[in-house]
Amino acid sequence: MVMAQITVNGESHEVQAGLTLTQLLEALALNPKKVAVERNLEIAPRSLYDTIHIEAGDRLEIVHFVGGG
């Protein structure tokens, strides 16, 4: 298994290379429908999470949506 070093919200993570963005979010226990992801300074369209593959050196910012009132 080839591993890739990435940064998520400023923290270094080692993950399996080739994961899709959906798989990464699930591995991080995040619901892909309830987050927005910026990958290497570009917003990742939610409709493409299953086709975007994580690569070594990727920098991700993940924002959670929080409901309330």
C-alpha cells in the first residue's frame, strides 16, 4: 500500500494514496454532504468528490456546516 503525506486544516496526515475525496472524508468520520472542501486553493465541487483522487502534497481545508437557531 502506497501512502501519501497530505495536510488537512493545517495538520499533517498520512493516508492511502489514490483515495477519492469521498473516501478520505469517510475515513475522517465526516459526512461528505455536510462539508465544503478546498483542495490546493480551489473549491472542490461536491458533485466531483467521487472522482477527485488524493495525491501526495495535497493541502485540504475542510469546513463543517453547523445548523442551529
